Amino acid sequence: MTQDISQDIEVTLKSLKANHFDARFAQTAAEAKTMMLEMIPSTATVGIGDSTTLRQIGILEELTRRGNEVINPFTKESTKGMVENPALQRLFLQTARRTFGTDVFLASSNALTKDGKIVSIDRVGNRVTGTIFGGLKVILPLGRNKIVEDVDGAIYRIKNVIAPAHAKRRERKTPCATTGRCNDCDSPDRICGITIILEKKPFYTDFSVILINEDLGLGWDPAWDKKRINQIRSNYYQNTWVFFPPKSQ
């Protein structure tokens, strides 16, 4: 590698490639956005899985500006107040299902292991479905803060750092939103009902991972410097809002 990257990033990129993913490195979110625009044809339909990282990169606005059809169930207009509005719930589900079978599916993931595995935990399942067999091409941008040692470490961090912080932000009525730790609860609002581990590239999917040398999305090691953690949390809050997926899901 000729660029200035950490050993963790270099090892992870090498492992992703060994697992047959198209693994790329971007120094900044702006560089990742340029890379993604080059990878996505201007005529492509683009499906979106909910992702703070995508909003931080600013790729969705750029795709819309240049004329791509962007199918995004997760806009503020379509998600705020869904719990009180059955029509919005139906529209959300219809739009989410339209993201499957698009030319390109964009999302991110909760954790990326040093041995090149991608670990995601969902509530509804639209994001993980899209990454497994949703779009003809899948692109996942991930910040360096998503790197963990192994699958056990990934699941532990998702359930004891990411899910509690996310549940609190979304104002979920779950024990973890209060305690900050996983209680393996039975709450109807539980957000970690579906776990997938991509050990290798899905066979029929053109799958690219862009590892970015910035902290993006939600996730951190509790042992990190508090200033870094607070910055990740603050950036996440600036790019998210409170909404409620349908209760039936």
C-alpha cells in the first residue's frame, strides 16, 4: 500500500480480497463518494438500505442530482410519524421491497472483521436482504471504526455498543436503550432480531466494499478515547432522526 493507512485497515483489505470481495480503500468520505459515483452508471436504478454512513458521505444527493433513480425508503418525509400513520407504513414497505432487484444496492454494515467477514444485525431485514441477493451490484462503504478483531467481537460490539446507542436514538422501548447493554430481551421494539455473517462474497452478486480512513456511522470500542467516541456519536446524531418501522415487522 502506498497510501497512509493503519495496519488494521491493510490487514482487513487483504482479508476481504481473499474472501473474493472487491475491496477498495478511500482516504476520506469525499474520496469514497467520488469512487462510488464512478462505480455506479448514470442510468442505474439504486436501492438504499438505511445507513448513516451513506448520509455522511453525501452520495444520495449526488446520485439524484445527476439523474439516477434512487429508491430510498428512509427519508425523513417517509419515516417520521409512521407509527401513527398506517398509510406511511404501507408506503415504507412498498418502497423497501422495490429496492430489491435494482441495478445497484447501497448500504453499510455494523462491523467488519480483520479476517474479512461482514457482520450485520437487523430488525426488519431489508438491509441484509439487499446485501445478500438484492441488487445486481452491492456497494458497502465502511468507516475504519467498524473494524473488529473477529466475529465474536463483532457481535459483542453490535449488541453492547451499537444496538443500545441506536435504540436510544430511535427512542425504542428496550432494556438496552436504558442500560446501555444487551439483555437478550423479548421487547416488541427489539432491533436485533436478524444476524447475518458474510464469510465470502455472495456468489452471484458483484460486491464491493470501500473501507474509509475516517470514523463513519455508529460504532466504537469502549476503550477508545472519549473525545473520539463522543465525536462519532455526535456525527451519528446529526445524520439520524426518530422514526418507527411498522409494528408488524
